Amino acid sequence: MSPEVVRDLPNGEERAEADARMRDLLSRPEPGPLAERLALLHFTGRRTGRAYTVPAGMHGLGDEMVVATGSAWRWNFRDGADGSLTWRGRISPVRFTLVTDAEHTARAYWELYERYGEAAPRRLGIAVRGGGTPGLVEFRTAVARHGLSLVTVVPTTAADTADVPDSEKERTRR
């Protein structure tokens, strides 16, 4: 049996509890070593206008910072959206953009999977079912079938953030 890559995250109450714990931990001024790879994304829902704070894993790909996700909130970034990012105890204004190139997304997941080794499934929110090690073909299928996606995170310049209060540019407060 060949390997299959699928999304694998806790559902319902368990996920809500884990997200609440991560929001609490990552919003602290000194969040600890977990804040090296996890961040809080702050954004406004494009249809609801509701403010969201979502914990997510940060990944470096070349000169890009990305979030790997299959969650529905990714659609808020389809046309790009301004927001902020709490990472490493600091809040910074950023631009989030959903990557729409399926091939780029599949190659990025494959690269991250190879880089993270045994920790890859947990860090990427996936599981590998069946035998063997997944390759690019399996990640292409997962992108198409399970909605694995990337969101780029680009810091905005001082000119772009003229309307952002200084308090949001400083260290987070408890």
C-alpha cells in the first residue's frame, strides 16, 4: 500500500481547548521556546468583520515565512489581508496572502516534511497512512484532496503601518 497524506488535527472541544492554551501561552511577553515555531495570527474575517486570533505554526521556506494549514480561516487571505502577528513575544503588522499555486504548495509541504523528519506530521498537522515515505505525488494529491494550503506572512513597512498604534508594535502585554 502506498502512503497517503491526510490532514490530522484534533476536532471539536479538544482543538478548542488546545487553541485556547496556545493563545494564552503565546500572548505572554516571554512565551518560551514554543514561540520559536508557533505564532498568533490576528486578522479580521472578510465576511463577518469579526476579529480572530488563531495559533499557527511558522515555517521558513527560502526567504519566505509561511503558515501551513488546511483550516477554513485561510480563505480570509485569498486576496491578501492586513493583520498582525504575535511571534517570539512581539506583535508586528503583516500582510497575509493565501498561496494559490497548488504545485508550489505541494513542493513546500514536501520540503517541510523532509526537513522536520519524525516531527513533520505534528508540525504540519498531517498524518501519513499506509506504508512508505510520501513524495511529491502524495503531497500534490493531499493539496488537491484535503485542502493543504500555505499562507505567506510578510512584514509590512513603516509606511504601510502608519495607522497601526505603537502599542501593537511593541512587546505583548499580559
